Amino acid sequence: MIDAIGYIFDLDGVITDTAEYHFRSWQRLAQELGIPFDRHDNEALRGVPRRRSLELVLKGRELPEDEMQRLMARKNAYYREFLHDITPSDLLPGVGEFLAEARALGVVLGLGSASKNARDVLQQLQITGLFSAIGDGYSVVNQKPAPDLFVWVAGRLDLPPDRCVVFEDAQAGIDAAKAGGFRTVGIGPAERVGHADRVVDGLHALKARDCLPSL
Ligand code: B16
Ligand code: MG
């Protein structure tokens, strides 16, 4: 056993692929508003909080605050219709094995997601109990690329950032982790996460024992 190491995971794009559901929900809203919105537009929303996502969907159109709130609620209602369909089979490849191996090594696990629906997604995936700390869209005011969420999760794990590794698929998420002094594993193409300490296609390409920070 090793002592006092934490692995902190982003949710969408690392543990499961809710991006498709976010896309379909934003696209439905955009269609209703008469705004074109395709998969290419959606790429800019990866890891981006709900409010900033709406601003990007609106492409510069400015709306009163109460209308912004209504549109965010409507998109979230569309998104939540999809959540019922999520099952443990929606874990991305290798995730179950990676989390189990990390826990067997004695690594404590944390979640650091921008999503306000993160707890419900974990519940659907039936992995809530694996995490000693869950940081979500409600946990901090300053979202990624600010380091606050990962620092908050590390605090809940009772670990300093240099004893934790962050696994992220979004550019802003790697920026956030690096700003907080964490070691980083980027999931996805180098154009997006090439500034991480290590870059892989997914957790299936990694062994938990090979990610321990050098202390
Ligand atoms: P919600 P992550 C992010 O999840 C998604 O990638 C992003 O598309 C979404 O807008 C954001 O959560 C907020 O989600 O509307 O459910 O609060 O990658 O940070 O796990
Ligand atoms: Mg993500």
C-alpha cells in the first residue's frame, strides 16, 4: 500500500461521455431559438459551465437575465431527460478497471466536474461510493480554468495538490489543474490537452500504478 495519494477525475469525457447528451440538448434549444448549432460549435462547450455554454450557443446575442435563466433551465430539463438512460455500461472503456486498481493501491478518489448534474450521473453509473470527495458545479464560484474546484476537492481529500493527479479532457481543465499545482493526465488529442504532463486516449490506455506522482 502507498499512503496519501489522490486521483481527481473530471466526469464528462473522462469517466463517461455525456457530451453527446449536452450537444443534443443545446441543439434542441438552439433550433427553437432559430440559431444554427452543430457538432463543431459544440466542441467549444467541452468542460465549459452551463452559463458560459449558453453564451456560446447564443453567439453574441444578449438577453435579459431572467430569459438567460429560463433558457438554462430549459436546456437542463432536456439534458435531464437523457440521464435516466445512463447505466453502468456507459462508463468509458477501462474506467471501471482503472478506478478499482487505484483503490486497491490505496489511492483516494475525488471527482472535479463543472456539472451541476454530476452527482446524478455518478448515481446512474453506480460509482458514487468509490469517491471520497465529490466536487461539482455547486462547489465553488470560480470555474475552470480557475484552479478552485480541484483545490476544493484536494482539500476535501485532505491532501495538498502535489500529492494528487488530475485526469481531464478539456483544455480549461488542464489549465485549472496546472494553475493549482497538480500533476495532470490529459485525455484526448494533443491539440486540446497537449499541455498536460501526460497525454493518453483514455483511461483504458493507462494503469493506475503508472500514474502515481513522483514524490
Ligand atoms: P451542467 P465536466 C461539463 O462536465 C460538460 O463537459 C459541459 O459540456 C457542461 O456544460 C458542464 O459540465 C456543465 O454541466 O449543465 O450539467 O451543470 O467535463 O466538467 O464533467
Ligand atoms: Mg470534461
